[in-house]
Amino acid sequence: MAFSADSRIADIVREKPKAAELLGKYATDMGVSPQMIQLALGMTLRQVAGWARLEQGKVDALVAELNKL
């Protein structure tokens, strides 16, 4: 399954367990605690990025890294 900015966090983590570690890294870079990501499992990457004010370039980089896993 290829991921996009419209992929739900829960689907990403279920499909690729190593994605949780990568999401945690990006969460820390955004100033969001990894525990907050747990609360966002039903949200898409795009929704989380908007909430965290993450630039589109970083969203694209995250999606690219997720798809390499």
C-alpha cells in the first residue's frame, strides 16, 4: 500500500510497524510529543500536519520516507 498525506495514522502504523518510530521522530521535530500521536490515530497525515503547522515540504518528505519502509 502506498501512503499519501491522506493516509490515516492508524493505517500507516498497522501496515508498517516501523512507521511508528519514524512518526515519533517527526512528531518530536514538530514539537509534538509521541503520546499526542496516539491521540491522532484516526486522523490523516494532512490533518495532523495542519494541526502541527508542518510545512508541505516536510509532509512530502515524511510520506516519501514512509513509502520506503
